Amino acid sequence: MTGLKDQLGQAVDRLGDELATLSHRIHDHPELGFQEVQASGWLSEFLTAKGFKVERGIAGMDTAFRASIETGDGPTLAILCEYDALPGIGHACGHNVIAAAGAGAGAALAALRGALPRGRVQVIGTPAEEGGGGKVRLIRGGVFEKVDAAMMIHGLDAWIGHPDLLGIMRLVFEFAGKAAHAAMDPWEGVNALDGVIQTFNNVAMLRQQVRPDARIHGIITNGGGAPNIIPESAAATFYVRAPDLDYMWQLVERVEACAHGAAKATGCALETKRLDGHYEPMKRNAALLDTFRANMKILGVEESPPMPGRAGSSDVGNVSQVIPTIQPYVQIAPAGTPIHSRAFEAAAVTPLARDGMLKAAKIMAMTTLDLLAEPALLARAQQEFIASP
Ligand SMILES: [Zn+2]
Ligand SMILES: [Zn+2]
């Protein structure tokens, strides 16, 4: 096995320049969720050229894909790619690195397909992680039904095997008031923007009373048309996050109550919406994590200490609730670089990001090999999945 692992590492190194080009190309052409036409196209072309059978437009999403190689009857392992960007700040979440690392791991395995234990390797392209919930649709579309375990990596400023993820629900509040001239007839108006601002103030007070690991944050998506018109409509979107779903749903109700109170206070009508497809917390899988960490060690990668209080959310959490799944963090930015920042966007194409991307590709390929080669390991991951809540 050590021999095969060395060969996987060499295969990734041979692909290094090609993978870096792919990563930079995606980075330099940022596309928002469900609009990742170029990124999903480039990844599909790359994987086709490396010998994968690629199905595009799966689970009703044009920019989702499934690339497969098969070496006979055996387990099915999935490596997940993300490639959507953020509005305004491009690839400040580094999904270009996730995409290239996943494609690189797949390509290295494909290069050694003649020597692989029997089974299937799938590289799955998952659109719109940033709020669109592409993986939620892939789950609903049955894409993970015949997959035994899944893995992906995410870039950060440190290597961390298991990041906790918070459950997240997205809420939309639409306030309706009555337009009037803001100077001549303001008493004839009902100010919808005041409803939004009062909601923010109510949430700011609520925030003092929530558990420290919960997060509530929002933006105003419609603040009115012009200062000389009392806004007749205004709207805000809030994200409510918590490490367990019960607490998240409690907070959702309390945030909705903040908006209802604001509507009452300002005399506005209010429509509240819970956006479809909440994200779930990450279920831990020690069997998969231990394997990933053992392969980190082979490459001499040191893990950083856990970072309590610094947790995001992802639809990979939902995948982790249906099959054994891991999403380790890989260092692609200097320590201390905040994610979703312009500095992180710039870091995602540096030599450090290339190094993290290639190491991640090797570790995922080696971990996939371990899972194909040792049925007992996969069985342990699945028993653990069933036994843990
Ligand atoms: Zn992000
Ligand atoms: Zn991300």
C-alpha cells in the first residue's frame, strides 16, 4: 500500500501545474451559485480527459456533475467539489482550491486505476454552497443513495481535521407600509424601513440573551426608493445559526418574533419566509477522520489546535447526516487571515494555496485508497455513523 500511496502522490505532483491553472482559472472568473457554468465545464472537461465518465446537469441543476470511474464491484466513494464564488468579493471562500483539490485527487486515482482495489470513485460537483444548498438538492435527487462515504476539503488559515459546523436557517422579512412625501405629508405614510430597522434593534437585544455559540446576522436587501419618499416596502434577510437544530429552531421563532414586534410598533404589514433547505451541523466520523489524519502524517502535515468559537455552516453538514462524511480544513492562507475577506481571496492563488491544494489532493486520494482497500475500515465508519446521534 505504501507503494501505491507514493504513486498517488507522484501522480498529483505530475498534475501540479495543470491543477494550479484550473484553480486560478476558476478563481479569476468568479461565478455565483447555480451560475457556475464555466467552472463546472472546465472541471468536467478535465475529468473527462483523465478518464472519468462525466454526467452533467444532475439532480435538476445545470452546474452539478458526477464524474465516475469503476474498477469492478466494490464500495463507492465520493470526493466533493465546490466552485461557487461570493457576491462582490469573488473567491474569498477559496472554493477554487476545493474544486482543484477534488479534481486532482480523482485524477490521481484514475491514473492508477489498473492498480486500484475494486470499487467506484466519484467526483461530484456540488453547486451553490454559499446559500443555495446545492448538496441539499443532490441529496433529494438521490445522488448519495449508493455512495458509501464522502469527503471534501475546505481552505482556511490552518489544518484542522474536524471542524464543527453550525446549523443555519435563512429568513426573509418583507415589510409593507404606505408611501408619502417625506417632507410634505410624512404623517400620511407608514414607514416600511422603520420596520426593518426596528427588527435589527430587536435582534441586537435578543443577541445578548443567546448562547455564545449561536450566530444571528442580517443585511437590508431593500431600504426604500428615495429619501423623499416614505418607503412603502423594505426587506431584510437574516441567517440564524446554532450548533444543534433544536436550539436553531427556537432561535428562528425568536427572531421572527422580533420582526413581528417591529411590524406592530411601526404599523407595517409583514410577510416572513423561511428559505427552503436549511443547513445541518456536521456529524463527526472518527474512522474517516483517523484515516485522513494518518495520511496527513505521511506527508508531514501538522494539525493546528481546534478553534472553539470559530465555526461556519455548509451544506456538507447535510451530507454528513445521510452518509459518513468528512470535511477537514486545509491551510491555504497565512495564519490569522479571516475567511470571506479580500485578504483570503488574494491568498487563494498564492504558492501557499497551491501547496495546500496539492497536499489535500494527495491526502484525499490516499484516504480513498485506504477505504477501497480495507472493507473493515469502511464498515467501522458506517457502524459509527449509525450509532452516533
Ligand atoms: Zn463561504
Ligand atoms: Zn466555503
